[in-house]
Amino acid sequence: MNLTYEQNGDYLIPTLQADIQPEEAVTKFGMMRESFLKENHRGVYSAFLLKGKLKEHLLTIQKQAEERMEQLTSQMAESEEVTEQLKAADQMLWVAKMNSIQNRAEEIVRDELIYRL
């Protein structure tokens, strides 16, 4: 929010103008971050909200988390030899291994980015 003043006769009248918010949608990781701040760091949450920077912060964390997820998933899949060849040979095993990798990667992302101040 921006505070500006309008001249009205001899008086200055304060007016609030809303900052333009990013149009991108807040998804899973952004919502997780918002819940964490609301429940555990109310002052930080309120400060972001009052400054009009909450959505921007959530989108930043969300983007970092998604990038980190991709990075971790590909690194783990490579190190555990979860390949397209495995997918072609045994699809159920590939799905089980990828689910495990994604769950572990998400746990790391939550610890590194979502649940840290």
C-alpha cells in the first residue's frame, strides 16, 4: 500500500493506493509457507501483509521450492539409476521409486525453504 495525500482546500487528505499484486497463482509450496508464517511467526506474517508484500514473498518461496524439487528429483533419480530404461522394463517399480524420490525431495524442500525463517 502506498500512502499519498490530496489537497482539499487547506487540508491534506491521506489516500491509500493498493500496490499491484503479481497475478501468478499461489500453489502448494506458497500455501504451505503462508500457513507456516501464520501459525509460527505471526509478526513476520503481519509485516508482509501490511506492507503488501505477502504474495510476492510466497511466490518467491514457491519458485525456489519448485526449482529445488526439480533439481533434487533429477539428482536422486540419476544416483539411484531410476531411468527411462527402468520405466520401460518395470513401470510399477519405476513409479514406486519415483514416488519415494519425490517424497524425500519434498521433505528436504520443506526443511530448507518452507519451514525456515
